[in-house]
Amino acid sequence: MILEQISVELVNQPGEMSKLSDLLGEEGINIRAICAAPENKRSMIRFVVDNPDKAKDILQSQGYKIEVEQVIAVETPDHPGGLNAVLKPLRDAKINVSYLYPFIGRFHDNAVLILGVDQIEPAIKVLQKNYLKILVKELYQI
């Protein structure tokens, strides 16, 4: 029920994300969700791929310094206010959402979010209790 997210810090200049994308694409690795945020002269790239073990090996072999974190993928109602179907139960359980970003594509006509939370196992229980579907293997097949 938990996905591995890979994070890479890149120099914030033209072409750096393209190099990363080319490297993964040439190795047949599909980026399923991605978030990029500038931090001074660097960019933090967080992403979920269809083959995290292979991606980690490739990136490290090419000199990239990576971090791996556990994240949750959750199916989210796709209508105004639908995001709160995910956020309110977590808020009520005092679970902090550090960041979130969209999965590329849709699942059963719903949006999918990748969540970085401070308490992953309790977050999964809270979300499932609120009838939200936690996704893992299904995402790799889309």
C-alpha cells in the first residue's frame, strides 16, 4: 500500500530535468507522478516511477544523489472540494500532509494524489476508514 518516491536535487538550469527524463526513458522507466520545486539555485524533483528499483540503480550509477521516501497514492473524488475528502480525515487524525502532487493519468474516472505524510501507516488506516482507495500495483498498470 506504500509507494517509493525518489527525490533528486538538480541544478536549476535549462536542460537538467530533460537529462533526467531522457536517462529514465532510455532505460524504459515510466514516470507516473512528478513534482518539481525550485530551492534557490537548485530544484528538488520528487517522482514515482513504474520500476523504482531499476530507477534507483540507474540514477546512482550516473552519479545522482537520491533520497527514497515512502508515500501514499490515494484515489480522490474529482469535483470541487473533492480534495477535502482526503485532507479532512487526515487533519482530524492530526496527521500532517507535508506535500502532495498529482499522479499522471486517471484511475476509474477519479484523480489520484501522491501524499507525503508524517505518519504513513496511521494515514493509510484513516483514509481506508473513510472509504478512500489506496492504490499501489494498479498504478503501475495504467
